[in-house]
Amino acid sequence: MTAPFRGAVCIVTGASHGIGEHLARQLAAQGAKLVLAARRDAELAMVVAACREAGGEAVAVATDVGDESQCARLVDRAAAEFGRIDALFNNAGVGMWARVDAVTDLSIFERVMRVNYLGAVWCTAYALPMLKASRGRVVCVSSLAGRTGVPLRSGYSASKHAMAGFFDSLRIELDGTGVSVTLVDPGFVGTGAQGRNLGADGAPLGENPINVAAAMAPEECARVTLAAAAARRREVVMTARGKIGLWLKLFAPGLVDRLAAAAIARGR
């Protein structure tokens, strides 16, 4: 088994569950040195313990990436702990499921943008000097919703579109520095984390709108993400339907709108 991240110092945000947890576990199995960030201390501590048991070094840093000062502290902790940063996995995120005309708490749009977009911007900006020094990797877990609009997910889709625009621009700016930028666009991933999806009133949903049984497993999403990061790929669209949809959008955007609505209705 190859281990391209053996000995690499990697920051993973949103590491307490779902894709982030599996990124951490798989990196640990390669022998990476991990700085794991999330808001939920107890869950994060369990992931750290599992990573250490798997053979990696790991420290937990309680972090809300929607707060710029906490993003700066996260990067400072990584530097203090290991002296360098080789890879930053911007994975932390929050979902939104609501029609715009049903939203009763408009602050939800700002909350989603701060976590999904600004959190990734802040972590990257603070880590960039050390990433340049190591000729490292920036990896962003985005979404197919960041490439085409999706009903009921306006705030989430907007945040992922913003992420795509920022990191596509950053990639060009970093040309010649040795730092790679990889965008990862999964479709539905079965994390089972309904509490991390917000509804029209800004409160967590009581049920998961995604058909978990039909969605991509988070461990598979993590595996594809790590392979893309290791190869320093520009972007990865993870599903055949997503690839076809992006091509169709050039020629039949109305059809893509209808397909997106149907996918949301099915939750897959």
C-alpha cells in the first residue's frame, strides 16, 4: 500500500464526523501527523483516539471555523505542535434545506456562508505561508451544488459556489509556488448527520433529507479525496451523473434544472 501522506502534517476541519472523520482515519493509517478541528469536543476526542490507535499522531483543536480568530488559532496550534503544515483539508460545513420563500430567519444565509466559505478562506489564508514553505496542498470538500443551483439548498449552494470561485482564483495565483489546490465535488454523501443541516427557522432539522442508503459512503468519499489530493488534481467530480450534468448545463440548462429538482425530491 502506498502512503503519500506518511509523516505529512495535515489539518482536517470538520473532523469529528462524516467525511472529515474518515479523512482523519485514513490519513492516520498512512502515518500522517494530524491536527483535527471541530466544534464537538467529545466526538473529536474519540476520532483522535482512533487515529492514534491506527498509527498516526493526532491532536485535537476545538474550532468553530465560522470565527476568524479560531481559524488563526488552529493554524498557530499546528505550527507550534509540528513546526510545519503540509496539507490543509477544508472540510467543515453546514447544510441548509429550505425554500427561500419559507425562510423565517434570514441570518441562516450568513451562518452557512461563514462556515462553508469564509472558514475555508480564513484557514487557508493563515496557513498559506507554511504551505508555501512546504510546497503543500490545499484540499477543499465542496459539492456538486457548488457547480449548479439546487432547489431547497440556496444558501448551501451559494456558499459552495463562492468556495469554487475563490479557490479557482487562488490556484492561478499560486502557480509556480508548488502549492496545489484541489476541489472535490461529491454528490449526496450518507453521513447521517441531520443535526448539521439547518431548516427554514435556522434550527437543526429533525430528520435527514438524504436517502443515506442510496448515497455515497463517507469513507469512499474520503478515499477518493485523498487520492485526488495525493495526485494534486485540480478538481474531482465524484459521480457520473454530476459529470453528465455539468456537460448538459452548457447545452440544456433547463433540463439540468429539472434533473436537480428531481434529485432533491428523491433525496439522492
